[in-house]
Amino acid sequence: MVTNTYGRWAPRLATLLLWALAGATAVYWGLKLSASPAGTAPAAAAPEPVVTDTQALARLLGASPVLAAAEAAPSAASRFVLMGVLAGTASGGGAALIAVDGKPAKPYRVGANVEPGLVLQSLGKGAARLGASMDGATTLALEMPRKRP
């Protein structure tokens, strides 16, 4: 009587291979999860700030370059507001309260620099004249704002 030996050993061998594969998988994942990280992860860098080209954006939206340049530099007359005048009638001196660029008004005597390159030349009744030098030509004439009734 000849017995088939493959019939008894085949299920045992397949079971052994499956258990070996399951054990190898468990060891692999056990080592993988328990291992300490090799180094710290690099810190995430902050993104670079976006710089907007406002002139290019204005051209894209249809603004003309001449208008953009005119809006960028306010006129000298709109930068200065004469708030008050104390004129010396006999001496020709006195002082004026002038607000520059919307800041609170400051007193300036005749001959004082209101801004670099701009001198308070003279005062009159409700008016002040500014120029590059004390005896030069008047470049800007300021008047007191009119009171509304």
C-alpha cells in the first residue's frame, strides 16, 4: 500500500509559510513604529511676502500713468494750511500758525524754515508768503480759510 505523503504535508507546509509571513510582518512593523526618528523634521519656512507693483496694477485696471503720478505727489498749496497770523505792523515781523501735511499747526516766525528749502518770508492781514529764501521770489502764498456764516 502506497500512501500519498504530499497530501499530509502540503497543508502543514502552507500553514508554516503563512505563520512565518505573519511573524515577519509583525516584526517589521514593530521595528518601524518603535524606532526613534533619525532627526527632527525641518521647520517649515514662512512664505515670502508678496510685493505688489501698484503702478502695474493701476495700468492693468485702466489708470493712465499721468494721473497716477499727479496723485502720488500732492501740490505744495494743498500741503500747507494757514491757521492764524500775528503780524507786527511796525516791525514787519510776527508769527504764523501753519499746519503742514495735516499735522497740528505750529508757530513760525518770519524768516524761519517751515520746511527745508521753504522760508516764511512775510506776513500780511490773513496771509503769509513762503519762498526759497528771505529775499527771493515768493513761491507760495497762503491765505486764512474764509469763515462761513
